[in-house]
Amino acid sequence: MSETVLDVSMPWYRTLNRDQWRVLLASNLGWLFDGFEIYALFLTVGFALHQLLEASQYAETPRYAGYILATTVFGWATGGVIGGIVADYIGRKRTMMLAVLAYTLTTGLSAIAWNWEAFAILRFLVGIGIGSEWVTGASLVSEVWPDHVRGKGGGLLQSGAGIGSGVPRMHSGRAVRRSTARPPH
């Protein structure tokens, strides 16, 4: 049994090499954009549905918003399983790159949905991309970060989603303040 001797006089973050930090940064940025995207969806799904529903369906907007959010989250779970399986065959790095590409394309395509059903299907596909990216990012960090700091790496990775969801929150408050502010006389 071999034991790794750690230099206790060195701070934990100095024990990591450049590649380990780059893996964390890439994965964390993915999670940051995912957090931004889902919170931005919470803020905008009603507006999007107003464009996609018939006027007679406007009263049902909360129900349709629930369908959209549920299909997105179901896509996350599905993407996590699919991404994990695919990563075992073609590698985590390649799977993560494909997941980011799929997530980006399907998010963009969501903007041109022609009805709420198409929007829900596209949101499901966005969720698959997000779920695949989450699982591969977490796997990459846990594989390259050493045992003695792996928990810190996981915590730093997951902080990206929280930070990302805070960005639209900050901007939505400014937009509301601007839209309700009285013009100067």
C-alpha cells in the first residue's frame, strides 16, 4: 500500500497543477451557464408561452409553464444517464464537448419554436444536453483532482450553478427597477 505524503506547509490549492485547474474551470463554466439558463427560463417562460399559446389559453399559462419546466428537468435526468453511458464509450472530454454543442444548439432552436409542444420537446433536448454536461463535468473533476482535495473540487464545481443562477436574478431586478422608475420631469 503506497501512501502519498502531503506537504502540510503548502496550501491545498498549490498542490494542484494547471491541468487540474483547467478541468475545474471548464466544468464550472458549463455549470455556471446551466444555472444561468435555467433561472433565465424561470423568468421568461411566461413571456415565451404568451407568444406560443392561443389567446384563449392565456389563463392556463402556469400549467403550460409547469409542463415546460418539468420536461426540461426530466431531460436533465435523461441526459445524465445518456451522458454517463456515452462517456464510457467515447471519453468524458469528447462527451462534454458534444453535450455543450447539443445544449447550445437546442437552446437556440428553442427561440424559434412554433407552438408550446415544440418548445417542450426542444426544452427536453436542452435538458439532455445539460444533464450530459453535468455528469461528464463532475466525472472529469473527480477523476483529475487528487483525493485530499476532491471534495473541495466538487464544491467549487457545483458553485457554478448557483453563481450562474444569480446573474439573471441580479439583472431582472435592475430591469424591473428601470421599467417602474418614473421618468424625470
